[in-house]
Amino acid sequence: MKNFAREELILIVPALAALAAFSGEHWLLGLGQVASLATAALLVAAIVMASVRVAKHAEHLAIRVGDPYGTMILTLSAVAVEVIILAILMLDSESQTLVRDTIYSAVMLDINGILGLAALLGGLRFGEQPYNNDSGRTYGVMILTAMGISMVVPEFIPAAKWHYYSAFTIFAMVTLYALFLRMQVGQHSYFFSYAYTSSDRKQAQPHEEDDEHGDQGVPMAFSIGVIILGVVLIGGLAEIMSAFLDHGLEGTGAPPALMAVLVAAISAAPEILTALRAALRNRMQAVVNIAMGASLSTVILTVPVMEAIALFNGQPLTMAMTPVQTVMVTITLIAAAINLNDGETNAIEGMTHFVLFGAFVMLTMLGL
């Protein structure tokens, strides 16, 4: 417990970074764009540092409660970080597409980046890695439905009636998630867990198996407290970081979706580490739950919160995806439906998703 508590001292670094940047904001902005970009980069590093601690304690809680509750805690903690950063940036940004681009980027990062890289590395190490294929199919159809309702259909909604459909979207997302949550922790909880055989366990390194139980002495209340503190700290850092980043990128011709990709990457950073550790321990079920669950949670939880803010402010959001985004999401979900249909992943399947992730990065750099 003492050793674990000492690790929380690392949160002092982001706290000091926030204090220093806030107190010297006007002076630093006056130094020019290069200084603003450098300060923004340091603040992003501080946000990632704080989010890693949040994810560490979320992972600790996940181990304590087991699946499916565990991965639900992991994904919800990441989505909470994303929603807080988005809500703060929306107040300072004039972009009407920030929410759409962030959700799109998060889905690309989660399914193609996290799942692709984890399946690739895990497949190279273990060959075929088993999981419960019910989880992949369930997540896939839920993501398809949620994105279709909230990010494809809005293209056909008249501008004068946006608030009606926005209210419907909120209701639909909340209803979908409420039923999904009931099934996930209730009668269909077995969809999201996998009973590993003794041979599966033997393939993982013994010391890696022990690591899963190394923090059992940490009280759950302590972990919850650190998560709350970390989320509050991340919110403050995001508020300060946005001012420096906007000033630093002004007039540079940076890709329009850069801010959205940055928000998605910050929230996904801890999940990447957790998923890779799970894949290298031959725990592909956890990877599927994290990658697909994070994608679903991002869409189904971020959309109603942001739409509610838009209704409150009376300012509509541009949620309809561009043709390029629609094509990339369609290809991704079709590939995921095929790859996650047989109960085993391999390096080839991982590579297909990782190539799609590379295409997403290239399209973003081209401003598409």
C-alpha cells in the first residue's frame, strides 16, 4: 500500500505544470507561437501522465471486480476524460465539427489502433489468441447502430428541425446504453468473459500472471479517490492547454482535425498500454472488451452529453460524417465483423486493422 501510494506523487508533476502554466499564461503567450506550442506539448504530456494514473487505478478496480465490470470501469474512465476535455474545448472553440471528428478519431484509434496493434503483437507471440466471439458481434452491431443514428442520419435532417432529432438522439443513445448495460452485467454477462484453459495460462509468463494480483492490498476507496482527483486535474490542464494550442496553431495550416485527434489520443493512451499488456499475457478477451467497449462507450455516451450541451446553448453541432469518414468507418466495422467472428485473433487480422489505422493517419495529415 505504501509503495502504491508513493506512485501517486507523480500527480504532483501535472499539478505543478497546471499551476505554472496558469500563472504565467499571459507571459508565455506573449513569447510567440513556438513558445505556445512547446507549452501546449508539455501540458499534453502532463495530461497523459495524469490519465495514466487514472487508468492504473481503473485497472486496479477492474482486476478486483472482474469481467465484465472490470473492462466497463476501464472504458468509462477513459470516456469520462474524453467528455471533460471535449466539453472544455467546446467552450473555447468555434469549430462545429470538433465532437464529430473526435468520436470518429476515437473509433479509428480504438478498433484499428488498439485492437489492431494488440492482435498483431499478440498473434506474433502466441499465434491464435482465443476470446468469446459473442462479445465482438454484440459490440459491433451496437457501434454500427449508434454511429448510424448519431453520425450518418443527421446528414438528411433539415437544419430547421435539428433540435428535434438532437433530442431523439439523446433518448436513443441513453436507451441503448441502459439496455446494453443491463445485459452486460446481467443475463448476458457471459458474452463479455472468457474461461481460459490451463494451457492458455501457461503460455503467459509466470511473473506477468502475478502482476495481475500485485495491488490487491490497495483499498478500493483510495483508487476511486485518485480517479476523481485525476479527472479534475485533467479538466484543469485541458482548459489551460487549449489556449496555448489555439495560439500556437493559428495560421500554421495544421490539419483541421488535429485537435480532435489529439483529444482522442489523450483519452486512448492509457487504454493502449492496458490492451498491449493484456495481449502479451494472452488475454485477448480483455483487449476486445477494451477496444470495442471504448469505441461503443465513446459514441453512446459522448453523443448525448454533447448534444445536450448543444441544445442548452441553442447551437447545433455538425455530427454527420464526411464521405471519407463514412467510408473508413464502414470498412472498419466490416473488417471487425469478419475478424471477430470466429473466437480467435491472429497477426494477419491484427495487421488488417493496423493498416486501416495507417490509412486514417495519412488521411488526417492530408486534411481529409
